[in-house]
Amino acid sequence: VKVNVDLSKTAPFVAAPEIEGLSHLAKESNKALHNGTGKGNDFLGWVNLPFEITNEHILDIKQAAATLSKDVDVVVVIGIGGSYLGAKAVIDALSNSFSQYTKGAHPHIVYAGQNIGEEYHAELLDFIKTQSVSCIVISKSGTTTEPAIAFRLIKQHIEEKYGKEEAKRRIVAITDESKGALRQLADTEGYKTFVIPDNVGGRYSVLTPVGLLPISVAGFDIAKLVEGARLMAEQCKPEIAFAQNPAEQYATIRNVLYKKGKKIEMLVNFNSKLHFMSEWWKQLYGESEGKENKGIFPAAADFSTDLHSMGQYIQEGERILFETFLGIENVSRDLRVPMDKENLDMLNFLADKHIDDVNKMAELGTILAHIDGGVPAIRLGIEKVDETNLGSLIYFFEKACGISGYMLGVNPFNQPGVEAYKANMFALLDKPGFEEEGKKLRARL
Ligand code: PA5
């Protein structure tokens, strides 16, 4: 497997020596990730994680998935941010687009605690009333408010419906080894638990049980996902020359373009199943790089859909954008445009063509049009959407993000800015200890 980084469509905007000039910094940054000499070096557990996942660990996760799935229609996965997006991204990418409307061999996965919607959670409780349900609750800190509220609701539902003893089979908690309210609760209730390693931050945790357990419940091959990540980890090591090193290349071109005033990167795809891969990517890059008043703003679009909305801005709006095309070389289905004798819709010039061939021409046409409009285009190509390739892609993006963050001079592994809203929310809710701040805030409203 590989991620093919094609920089040829950035050539009108970037001279080769500019890439060469920054490539050394990419190499040094990559080395710092491996030597632990950079910022945030207590959060580098993800770097070698694919090599450290044992067969026993995979088996343990698969067994837990089987227990959670037994005679179950719906598994509620509770989590937010890094405790939610990775699993959702992989499951959506691998699932049939209409699987939510059909009954398959594996339970449906639904999500909770990724928002504080009263209607959303009330509707979820209505829905699971008639379903056999189990739950995975995920919070590294074990103290995040959104998933904690959702878990209180789902836990009560499960206990009322099945009793406390059966709830132990139907609830798995993924959290810190020793700290946090969720750890205490899970130990007190006797739930099966998995640990999120201390040195792996939320947005880098998809290859821990945070991602692997929900993905396994959804019926996908987590061993292949890990294998894909392992193969990519080999290709992105600092010992691999820049010319062959996809993570260093992607990190470098992003920083070259950023220095030229391209402050927004749009990750775009031509496959609607990848929508949440982009959401995961947005979190990874936005939370890692957006600090100290710097960082590329990560945005995303799903094409062709968004070509008929954001396409106008991309073509002709402010020239502060570059695009990263996530290209999929092969599709797994065979569907062609039918011939129609009457040809009233004038589409017979496409008759017998694969739908994907039309899609590919839309992609190439878009790349060329956007270059003409002043938007540099990076293309990241993977062979197909399967577990191995997605595992590779995930590790590639993680590695490039770590390198890119170091090139920018920030700590890519913290998120101090996320605390500001939480403190205000607690104060406005009069959480014990926040009352004084609450008074001050209310005076400003
Ligand atoms: O990347 C991160 O660290 C965050 O997005 C967290 O994953 C998110 O805030 C959820 O935190 P927790 O798992 O502690 O509930």
C-alpha cells in the first residue's frame, strides 16, 4: 500500500528549490518525533504504536466486540473529538451507504455525546427503546461533560431495561488507566474496560481501542487496519529519503504554500463515504496546528456535491486557498451509464462508461479548473477504500501532522484553546468552584 503524493499540480505556484529548501526542516522534524526531542514529547506514543499492537490485543478487542454485539441491534458509541471522529470516519468509509436502513450481520452503530442536543439525545432514547442495545463509552480524561451526560442517559436506559448485572455485558468503557470519573465509575460498576495510553492524545488515538473497538463491532477487520498503518509507518520513517517519504513531502508542501499566503487548506474528495475522514482530518490538523496565532485553517468539501456550492468560491473567491485532493484509484463496484435508444437526455455519449470514469474526469477537470483559478492542488492517491489503505492513510496523516506542526514551531500535541469554552460553560452552569466566574460572565451578557 502507499499514499501517492503528487505535487505536480503545485508547480505553477511553487518552485522546486522552495520545496527542497524546507525539506531539511521536515527531515529534522521527523527525526525529532522519533528521538523525542521536540515539543509535547510526552505524547509521542502514536509514532510506534502500529508496531506495538499485539495479536493478543487485537483478539481481546474482537472478543469484546463479539460480546457487545451478541443479540444486539444497536451499539451506542459515546465520545467527542478524538474519542469519536476516528471510529466514525473509518466506519462510514467502509460501510454501505445505506446500511443504516437495512439489517445486516453486525449491529448498527449510532453516536452520542458528540453534541449536547436535547432533541438529538431524546430521539436517540426513543429509537433505542425498541432495539436491543449495548454501549461503548469513550473518554480519555473521563471528565468531558458532553459524553458524560450522554452516558448517564444511556446507562440509565440500559440498567432499567436489562438490570445492573446484564448491563455489565452491555457496557464497555475506554478511558485512562487510573484517572478520571469514568475510570472510577467503570471500576465500581465492574465494566470491561480498555486503556488509552497516557502518551497517545485523543486525536492520535484511532489505532487504540478508541477506534478499534467500535470499528470491530461494525464488522471491519482491525488487524488489516493496523497492518496498513504499520506499512505506512515504515515508509514514513526518517531514514527513508525525502523523495520517497510521503509524510515529509506532504508536510513540506503545506508549509511552503502557507508561507506564500495560502492560509486555508481544503481536503476534497470525490467519494461521499469519505466525508467523515475529512472531519477527522480537520480535527487532527486544526487542533494540532491552530495555536500561537498561526496555522493553516483546515476546511473540507465533498465533490461533486460541493462543486455546486463552494466550487464558486474556490474558483473565484479570495486567493488564500490550496486544495488537497484525496483520490481513490479503484472502486469496488461495477456500474455503467445505461444506453437509452431515445437519448432524450442527450447522454448517450456516456453510454456504457463506468460511473467512476465520469467521476475521474470530474476530478481531473476540477483540478485543472482550480489551478487556472489560482488554487494550487496537491493530490494524495490511495488504491482503494479498504481497511489496509485506510490504516495507511490514517498513519500518513498523523505523521505528516506531527512533522508539519514542528515545522510551524508549535506543539502539535496539546490543545490549550479547547479549555476556554469549557471554563465559561461551567461558570454559566454554576458548577461548584466556578460561581464567582459565573457572576462575572453573566454581567457581560
Ligand atoms: O484530541 C483531543 O485530545 C480532544 O479532541 C479529545 O479527544 C476530546 O476533547 C475528548 O476528550 P476525552 O476523550 O478526554 O473525553
